[in-house]
Amino acid sequence: MKPAAFDYYAPNTVDEALELLAQLGEDAKPLAGGQSLVPMMNFRLARPASLIDLNRIAELDHLAAAEDGSLRIRAMTRQRSLERSAAVARQWPLIAEAVAHIGHVQIRNRGTVGGSLSHADPAAELPAVMVALDAELVIHSRTGQRMLSAADFFLGHYQTAVEPSELLVEVRVPLPPARTGWSFQEVSRRHGDFALAGAAGLVTLDQHGAISRARLAFVGLGPTPIRSIAAEDSLVGQQPSDSIWGDAAALASRDLDPDADVHATAAYRRHLGEVLARRVLIEAAKRASAAP
Amino acid sequence: MATHKIHLTVNGREYEREVEPRLLLSDFIRDELGLTGTHVGCEHGVCGACTILWDSEPVRSCLVFAVQTEGAHLRTVEDLALSESELHPIQEAFRQAHGLQCGFCTPGILLTVEALLREKSHPTELEIREWISGNLCRCTGYHNIVEAVQLAARMLAGRSV
């Protein structure tokens, strides 16, 4: 239970980190909060030749609402900072609700937003939340920068579109429309465990009370965070009523691609996905109708 | 592998040491500094036995490399007691309320609770259970731990009046 030997670098700026990534190549891993990478190294499931520690890069630890109304989360923002942010609680409550499910306080004190997204564990909360919120991810390399939607960022189990020479530096989360309700729910055997399944939902109502927009994304029900556009589209234009949520959830369950493991069968996970979809949509719609 | 020189403050005392990058902070604290009150359980961030305070925030010392703590201010359980003969009120509450049996998980729990009571002086039972959910205890069933935290909150409130 001790990590294999590695070379350690602690750059002070993003540019220095990108230079190191370019020089050291694929055998180097950026170290963010370490709450997933270090356990994998302790088990020797990961044996990077070099670690590039991002914890000394002050420009990466910042969280603020921008002038365009979007939330700018720099990659090394601790999950606990999101949890404590008044702006996040007020304007992006889906994030606040989901973050409380990540590990435990001790984990969230170190764990970062960029680290969680880059690790791309299908059972992690933040990837699905960022997909539901239409977040854009800013990726830098020594030669330039590019933006990717959260939906295009996740490629598979622990796989993202970030190349070895690139670094995720910022997440931009647009402000949801007025009269948007939210809900994040998950099922895990014990509090703080990885979820067997989870769902993030957003429902927006127009001035007549009809659904004008919906978002539904799942945790732990496929190799990436799965968004069910079929379920979302089925809701748009409808008046909220008891019957529509179950139909949308049933549609969503067809988009799910769960794995079986020692904790749950694929069929049970799919069942949980459908139940959670219905619950988050109902709660989000209720919150939307209570909004001013 | 090159070693790195680090300077850090642990329990108010400054240390300078030469470390290999792969040395976990938990092992550094125990083996290099001799502060064996920090316990090592699972070594993958699940059990919470190795919880310490870093800039007053509870973190898992098995998920940090010692080399990362250059300039850090850490506290371990050895720093809690007020003197050789006087326990910290949280420790006293755990003693009185039988908040421990074997004691293996206790250092991590005490430090988590120290941070909790600094942030919320009168936590609800649910808040207490939420905070200590990151610390596994295999002896007590948590009931007496929750009572000990409630007692500690009352003792600390009484002390500050």
C-alpha cells in the first residue's frame, strides 16, 4: 500500500505546468486534489513516472461569477469551496446539492472540481452535473487553448478528450434561465460511498407554467455521464402533471447503459435510474413553480 | 529519485526534512516526526483514521504526499490536550461519554470534531453524523460518539461563557 517512486514537480504557474506536460509526455500526471489519484497510486493501479503538482498554482484556485452571468470555476477550486459559496447556493443550487454527496468533508477539503472532471469516474457527481448545466470546459496547452462542452469532454470510463499535453484550467457554467428548478439525487449503500446510481435534473417553466426546457443527466449509469435528450424533449411544451414524469423517466431508462458489479446488477441500476429520473424531475418542477 | 527538502509547521513546531516524493504524509508524520497519534488504517482515503488538520481543515494524511506540505501548518492529535494533565474538552467529553472503545479511530474523529465545533458550535445530531461519516469506527456503533460530540459542544459553550 505504498506508491511506486516518481519524480515530483511543483510549478507555480499554468504556463510552467504546460511546459512540464509538454516535456515529460504521457508518463507524467497532473496532481490536483489527489483524492482519486493517490489511492490509485497507493494500490499501484497508477504508476506515473512523474507528478506535476498543481496545488501551488494560485491562478487555478478561484471561483467567481463573471460579467456575462456565468460561473467561472478554476480547475483547482476545492469542492468544499463550491459547497460554501453563497453565489453557488443562490444561482447554481444544483451544484451545491450535488457537491454534498461527494465523499466526505475531509475529501471535499482537498478534492477539486478540475480533478473530479478530469478523472472522469462514471460514478462521480460533478461530471453529470456539468453536463446537465451545459457547462463549457476551457483546456490549455503550450500551443493554445480550446473550449469543449461538458457533453463532448467525457469519452468513456476515466477517459476525457484532454490530451496528455493539455490541462483543464476552467469550467464555465451558464446561468440557468429564470424559473428553473433543480434536483440532484443518488442512491448509495452508505452515505459517502460511490453512488449505485444518481440523477441531475433541471426543469424550466414559461410564464404560462408550461415546461420550456428540461435537462436530465445520470451518474453511474454508463461509461460517461448520460444525458437523455429523448426524455428532455418529451417534456418541452407540456404542462406539469402527475402523468408526464413517469413517461419521461421510462424514455430516459432506454438511454442508460449500466454495468453490473458486486454492488448491483445492471437491471437494478437501470431501475434506480428510472426511479431517480422521475423523482428529480418532479422535485425540479416543484422548485421551478415555487420560483418567483 | 531525487529527494526534496521541505519546511513545515506541525503542532506549532517547525521542522525541516528531506523526503522522497512518494512518502505519504501519514507515514512522514509517524515515522519521520515520531507523532504516532495519527493512525494509519486503510491507506486509500476511506477509514479516516489518519485525519489531520491542514490550515485548520480536516484532511486525509494518507492521500497527500509529504513533499506537498512545504510551508504548511498542520495539527495532529498530539496538539489537542491543553497540557500533560489536562485533556481538551472534546477529549474529556469522549472519555466521559465513552465515545471510544479500542481507540484506533479516535484521533481522526477528535480532529474532525474539532473542525466541526469550530464551524458549528451547536450542531444537530444529523450534522454530527454527516461530519463523522468520513471516520469509520468498528467498536462503538457511533451512538456514544454522537453523544460525546454533543457533550463536547456543551462543554465548549460553557467554557466560552
